[in-house]
Amino acid sequence: MSSVQIQCTRCKSVFRDRAGRLQDGYSRQCPTCEVVLFFAEDSQHPFIKRAMRNARKARKEMREAGAARLAAPGPRAAQSRAFAGRTRSAGRED
């Protein structure tokens, strides 16, 4: 899963969180100054807006990559052979 950089609104430090988590109503504590950041679509703070925009973009790219992977017939993995048990080596005798 891809991650998004988030800049703290208080101490300005940068940390990462998964793009799937960063949705409207999500809150996260800054690992440096421990202030709680609230992520909302209608936030006026530019750091929160940027993080939400980047998370939306990352989620969209992941959805498109997954859809393309399902739609495009790629090379199939080799079918695994059924286990036939151990066989005796040709040059070995008991």
C-alpha cells in the first residue's frame, strides 16, 4: 500500500501514513509533538489539504493499477505439478 507524507500543523515535522487511512474524519497523532491532527475534506489548513489531495491521488492510482492488472491478460504462472512423492535416484540402491 502506498503512503502519503503529512506535515504537522504545529511543529512542521514530516511523517508518513497510509493513503487508505487518510480519509474524511480520520485523526492521527503527530509522532514528534503529539498534537492530534484531524483530516477533513473541507479543512482550510494547507498541510491537511495537501495530504488529503495526495491520498486521494494515491488511492485513485492504486485502483487504476488494480483494474488494469485484472483486465490485462498477463503471462500465467506455471501450473504447479501434483506432488508425486519422492522417487528413488537412478544411481542409488539400498
